[in-house]
Amino acid sequence: MANDAVLIIGGGPAGLEAARGVAGLGARAILVERRNNLGGAPINERYAALTHGFRDAEEVMNEIIAEVTSEALIDVRLGYSVAAVAGSAGDFTVTLAKEGNGHSDVVNVGAIIVATGFQHFDPGRETQMYGYYEFDDVITLQDSERMLKDRNWVRPSNGESPKRVCFIQCVGSRDRHIGNEYCSKVCCGIASKQAIEIRQQVPDCRVFIFYIDMRMYGYWENEIYWPAQEKYKVQYVKGIVTEILKKGDKLLVRGEDTTMGRPVEVTMDVVVLSNGMEPSAGTKEMARVLGLKQNKYGFIEVPHDALNPTATSVPGIFVSGAAAGPRDLDDSVGTGGAAAMKAVSLARKLARGDLQLANASR
Amino acid sequence: MANDAVLIIGGGPAGLEAARGVAGLGARAILVERRNNLGGAPINERYAALTHGFRDAEEVMNEIIAEVTSEALIDVRLGYSVAAVAGSAGDFTVTLAKEGNGHSDVVNVGAIIVATGFQHFDPGRETQMYGYYEFDDVITLQDSERMLKDRNWVRPSNGESPKRVCFIQCVGSRDRHIGNEYCSKVCCGIASKQAIEIRQQVPDCRVFIFYIDMRMYGYWENEIYWPAQEKYKVQYVKGIVTEILKKGDKLLVRGEDTTMGRPVEVTMDVVVLSNGMEPSAGTKEMARVLGLKQNKYGFIEVPHDALNPTATSVPGIFVSGAAAGPRDLDDSVGTGGAAAMKAVSLARKLARGDLQLANASR
């Protein structure tokens, strides 16, 4: 039966904002999260500070989680996934399956918002030249976030404080060899943010960032990139790292400084791989279950034939956050809110009979 | 008297989406635009193709304009500006003044969305070294858009078809001398889009882009940057242009190729200055009239203390699009939709008495 309830799939920043938005408009939201906790990547990967503003990620996320879990109009289903969908915009019948025990529930909603997000590129999968699985002191952005959060940023191999650290940008992004030609959008900003935090927590440590282009678009430039250089003395080197070798108990980083036009060979205590974004397993699975078109990388395709960044190929199903491609936190929350508006608006028009499905815009 | 009507200031992409969103939720929208037409920069500056998808800007904008003007819940006030505001969230009394004739109207709304956008940096104002007001063949991104739209991309000085064109990035952005340390976010993408269009319309013309970093974040990389290089043979040169001189009837472009580490001196038929974004006069004026905090550049400040990208310093007043800082079209439309949700949600809660103003979140 047609109604204005909205199903939101995924409990990260975009899904939480979508749920909060739907309930704020007086509609019922069913928020399905396959894990047993809300918060998405910032919580599950144990992020340290968020930008803007360097507030603690857990603190910021806990505020929105508290709002969502205390809202009577939101039915939070932890440990559930979406097993099947039937019907169409205004009247979807969705089967939710409890992970593990086979229990299932059927719910009826007017619209669906997909907020299943991304996963971090596995730097061992195809770029093994950087030795992620070989050397303890080669880590990822997420490993680094966790150490920053614990205020214990050390050399994993021996627990000592590092003296020299470098980031290598574009690991798993802008890379035709592995098929990820897209840019992951946030890694330049996150690496620079982490470089600042490392300099704050380990003041004796020198920090280098090897990059192709520093994509500090918009506010990242003035809020992060200038202070990183001027106040925190982070050293940016335009260059390509070709290999990482072991040299004694250090790492030997070999590559080219493209500005100086000469080979580079430097030793580091820790190398952080700035690994990019890929569609999460949940994003690929939901695209299949819901029958949504995906782009060649597996992200959910937005049909960019109009000014409608939360549309999918199926009327009544909307997308927000990084399920549609690399997004920063502002983008994710913004599209979460926009999708809430679109979903409630469409579901109510269809429920009231103000609009016939044949004319339903995406 | 408390009500759920929403005032939207500015009729560009963000404001149009906000108005469409508010009406879609069944609330009344008053859309105030100081000019006598809707559409904002894409219409007033006569943009050619939009990204994603390279659809004609006028065609895309006319679709959303038609939706907005045919919607009974939206009261479009062309040629009006906001002269004064009193009251607070849930109950704002706004004085609208008709430009030119002194006529004024008073409206009562529950919330306000500012969508007053940006203006293009004037490249003659402080960066006179590039000779924008001196040489006819030195033009801006907007001048170039207009020629692309007219399918008449020529040397302005003589009307002939150009053989060599270059873009100079970061004019008015990332520049401490003029106080604009921020990155304008879209100019790398727009220059690359235009380079593709020039190559399509003037196939004999070689196109060069001088850049500091190519900030083709996210989809711009795979949708624009790879094809620009591979299919359209646009030549990207990392370098800094220091001066432009006249040499016969050509322009002599002098600078440094930072990848090759050597001086560059090349002649061009046309030089396009990729001028950045600054807050529009309307954005600065509305910040003053509404009492909104601005950042040091004059954009409306979003208090980034929570996951709330459309908040301002005043409860009940929201911001969308480039009034809050450089934004691309996806961002502008996304935040327009998110602001619509926030505004209607808050205004209705206050009107129903579900929420007291003292507890109103931004």
C-alpha cells in the first residue's frame, strides 16, 4: 500500500543524515545497517580528527547517532541487510534479512535511499610494488588514522617514535593499470590533515608527501594546505615513487622528483599509502538487488541528464554519499539531506495521488 | 505569525533547486531574484556545455526554470531584493524592495535560504600583469564560454580562427598577494571542458593549459581529464606564467615550465585566464542584511561544528550553493536540496509548536 515511509540502506554519515532528514519532515524512516553499529567508516575505521575543524570523529558521529537513535520516527535495524525488493516508486515491498540467523521481515515503503558507501582500496591487491603486506612499516591511511586516534603514532615494526614519514598519493586511484582511472577526491586532503596531526603528536618527525597533483580543492587549500606547509612544515614533493625496499631497519623509497627532474632515493621510518575509494561490497550488492545501473567502476550511476545529483536509474530509488563515487564528508552529508527531501517529496505525492508513477521523475 | 513558508534568495541553480524542493514538500516558497530573469550564472554568463554530460546549459537550466515557474506553490519575485529582515526562526518578517521603483512588500516566512552565489574574479583588478584590459586576445573563462555557446570561437582582435590557444589557471585563486588563498575548485575542470569544446569546434587549433596542480577531483579525472589528453590532445604544462606581451599580432607568453625546469616563451593567438570565484555583491549584501557571519573572503560562514553543511550562524537561515564558497554544479544543486529539507523541517516544527526556538538547531 502506498505510504510515505522511506527505507535507508547504510548507517554511515550519508545514511544517518538521510534518516534524520526524513524524520525531520515527519515521515517514517527505516534505517538498515548490516553491521551491529551505526557510524560507517568514521566509526568502523576509527578515524581521528574530521575536517572541517579537526573535531574528534567519534564525538561528531556520536552526536548524529544519538539524534537518530532517539527519534521515534526512525526504526533502526542493526545487523540487517536487504534481501529482496518488489514493487515500484510509492509502493516498494522490501525483504530485510537478519544477518546470521535467517530471520526475515517484510516492510512497505514509498521510496528508498541507498547510502552504502565505499571501501578503502586494498593496496596489496594489485599494487604490490609498495610492499604493504611485506613490510610492517608500510601502512595505509586507515592504519594511520587509528594510530592518530590512539595518540600512539609509532613505527609498527618496533613501537618506536618515527623520525621520517612519507605519504604516497594516488594508491589505487588515477591508475589505468588496475582500472581505477578516477580520482578518489579526498586522499590529498586526508593525507595533509594526517601530516598536520603527525607533526602535532610527534613534533620531531619530518613528514613528506609525494604527489602527482595536490587536489586541495576549495576550502582544503586555505584551511589545510597553507597551514600544513607554513605552520607545520610538511614537505610536498611532486614525484612518483616506483618502489620501496628494505634497508637495514628502514625503508628505502625510490622514485623521481618531477619538479627537480632527478631520481630520488630517501630512507623513511614509515610509509603511508594514500589508498583511494572503491565501491563497497554493499554498494555492489545493493545495485544488483535493487536493479540499479552502475558505472564502469561499480559505483551507482547517477543519470546526469538533469540537475539531480541523487537520482539513480530507477524512479523512487535515490543515492547519497560515496555509493555514487568518491565523496568528501560535506558531499556525503549534503547529498544525504538532499535525498531525504527527494524521497519524502516523491513518496508523499504518490501516496496522495498527486502524481502518477508514469510521470514520477527520478 | 509562524508558518512554514520559505524565502529563497537567488534564482541560480542552488536557489532553483531549493525552491523546487520546498514546493515538492508541500510548503510555499517565495523565490526572490534581483535580476529580471532566473537561471543565475549559467544563463547570465551564457555558459555553453555543462558537466557532467556536455548538455547545453540553457536547455538544462530552462527545464528547471520551467518547473519552478509553473509550480503554484512558488511565488517568483523577479527584480526584487531583500531590504530588511526582522524576527527569528519560525517567524521572520522580510521586506522585499522592487529594484528601481521603490515599491516594497512585506512577507512572513518560517525560514530563509540564501543562494546568492559567486561572481567571477575580475582579472584586471589586481593581476594586471596578464593584460586583460590591455590586449583584446586575453579573455576570461566567461568570454570563452560565450564564444563556445555561439559556436564562434575566434580571436577577438580580428575575428579569425585561432591556431594556438592557452589557458592560465589560478587567476584570482591560490594567490596570497590579492588575499584569495582559497582554491576556486571548478576552474581546472571548466578549462579542460572548454579545451575539449575548442578542439571540437576549431579542430586545427592547438590548446595548452598552464597549471599549478590539475585539480580534477573525483569524476572530472575520468570523465574529462583523460579524454582531454587522449582523445582531444590537449597539452597540459605544469608551469607558472609570469607575463604576457604583445609580439606583432600575437601574444608572447613568458613563464616557467616547472616539470622541465626551464623558462618558457611561446606565442599564442588567444590566452584564456581561468579566473576564480569570489562572493557576489548579493552574497556580501545579504550577509549584512541578515546578520550572517562571513569568512575572511566574504563568503557566508558555515559553522563546521557538526555535520551540517547548509547551516549559517543564524538559526532558521540556511545557505546553499557558492554563497558559502567555491562549489561545482553538483555541490550547488545538492546543497540546494539539502537546504530545502532543513528549512521546511525547521519551519514546520516551529509552526506546530513541536520545537521551541531556544532549542532550534541551525
